[in-house]
Amino acid sequence: LVLMLPPAGLPARGGGLPVGAIALGATAAGLLLRIRALLYVGTVVFALNALNQLVVLNAAFPFIKWVVGIVVGIALIWIAADVERRRDQWLQLTQNWGQDLDVWQ
């Protein structure tokens, strides 16, 4: 896994936008055409691009790391609490989603 960072002193302004847009396009195409490969590739590329942008953001603005960490932590706690509160609904949802994905190409 290689993260593409700009040379020192050169900011990457908007560097992740084209890749993110293509990844979201591939994910949307996978959902609309019901093709798992496009869905998986778009999701993985989008996640890697987001991780890369966090590394670039941290290099440019170290304080943002703490803000992003707190926001992500609160979001994960909220998601975990919601899953625990509605466990049966989440299990049913994931089972239905898995069965729907099995039908896709």
C-alpha cells in the first residue's frame, strides 16, 4: 500500500477530488447496475482516498487530527449504541442485504 503524498512544500489542493468522484461514480454504477465488482472497487478506492486525504490533512494541519479523531470517536460510539439498541433489526438488515448481494452479478 503506497500513499501518494506531494513533495514537501507543495500542497495537494483538490488532489483527492477527482479520485473521490470516480470512486463514488464506480460505487453508484455498481449499485445501479447491480454489479458487485464495481461496488467493491468503488468502495475500497473511496476508503483509501479518504485515508490518504486524512494523512495529507494531518501533515498540513496537525490540530485537525484531534478534531477528526473526536468526531469519528463520537460517531463510532453512537453507531455502536444504535446497533446494540436495535440488534434484531440490524441482523435482519444485514442478512437481507447479503441475500440481495448474492443475486447480483
